[in-house]
Amino acid sequence: VIDVKLGDFLNIICPKFSQVSNINNPIAEYHAIYQVSKQEFDECKIRNIEQKQPILKCDRPSENVKYTLYISKFSPVPDAIEFLPGQNYYFICKNT
């Protein structure tokens, strides 16, 4: 659980690996983070995943990658999450 307020920034840092994986040496990890319902979060299962778009992807394991979510009621970016005060939001990270 992370408590945030409107105007806060939430940084998500992707794992970085010094070597890129291959079939014989699968060391890198690839992740996608999805916004989900409370039920999906509680069950740790994403329903109809093929119909959902991840909010971010960690798909460059050899690079330093940081995403920043701005906790705001409005976003100039299409399809960005708009946060409302007093609401709970749920996310699941899935290996890809």
C-alpha cells in the first residue's frame, strides 16, 4: 500500500541487468504493469488481459529505466490515469 496525495509523483524503477538474457541464459526480466480492479488485485489475476493495455513496460533490461506517475485529477496525455481524491487504485505487475 502506498498512500499518495494529488500533486505527488510516484517513481517506478525497472530492474536492470548487466547481461542480456538469451535462451541458454535467461537472466533478464521483462515486466508490464496493469491497472486492475480490486477483485483482480485480491485474486492476483488479470481477467481478459488481451483486452488491457499495460500502463508501462519494463522491456529494456540492459538500460536504466524510470517511469514517473504524476498523481493528478487531469492529464494532458490521452489514456493516462486520472486520479480522484479518496479513491483506491490497484496495479499488478506481470512477467512478459
